Amino acid sequence: MQEALAKNDTQTQIATQPAINFNGGGHVNHTLFWENLAPKSQGGGEPPSGPLAKSIDAHFGSLDAMKEKFNAALAGIQGSGWAWLVQDNHTGALQIRTYANQDPVVGQFHPILGIDAWEHAYYLQYENRKAEYFKAIWDVINWKAADKRFK
């Protein structure tokens, strides 16, 4: 890409964008995902607190209602992708959004919490029982990391 930029080679720049989005997005998504997880002995599964907890209650009614909506979004992903709890940079509102493949959260949204719906995230333990993975992952969510990302 650097060479294409230096040569003002627009065609090569355009041709490499999908690979950069996929691989770069995968790196960013997984980096945030690993920060989102913690064993129970280190606080995994403990509910959020402070401003994030209040915002979840305000936008979804309760943490349990948000989890249900989040799990429904995860279940609706066809093939591989991610579900994210995001904050709208313009309004501050929380939303649940899904992204295909490795597409990262960009633009007007700020990632708070992401869950990987790719087969590699669950298959060894849950095989084809994705719904069980979606339910169980909340037991190891590190809400402290999500709290830090919330503005």
C-alpha cells in the first residue's frame, strides 16, 4: 500500500482495500474481543456498573433485555461475523449492530463490547450449538473493559 500511495497508483490502492479491511478488521476485532473476556476468578461475568450500566438500562430496559437482544442479533448473522454493543458518537446512544466477516466498527459508532460469531470462536467446545455459546459467553464477559470504552 505504501508503494501504491507513493506512486499515486489508485488502482492498486483500491485493489488492496478489501484485504486491508479484512485482515486489519480481524486484528482490531480480535484485540477488542480478547479484552472483553475474563475468567470468573478475575471478574468475568460480573455485571457492568456506573454510567455504562445506567445507559444499558436506559436504552434496553435492563442488562438481561440487552443480552436477549444481543443474542438475537448474533443468531441472525448469516455465516461469519460479529455483534457489537456500540455507542453512537453523535448522540451517545447505545445500539447493537452486526458486521459481516471481519468488518470493523467505524464511522459514527464507537465499539464498547464485541462478540465473535465466527465458527472458530465456539466450534471446539460447542460444535454446531451456537445458541449455547451465545448464552454462555456472558459468564466470561469483562464488563470492566467495556466500562473503560464507554464515553
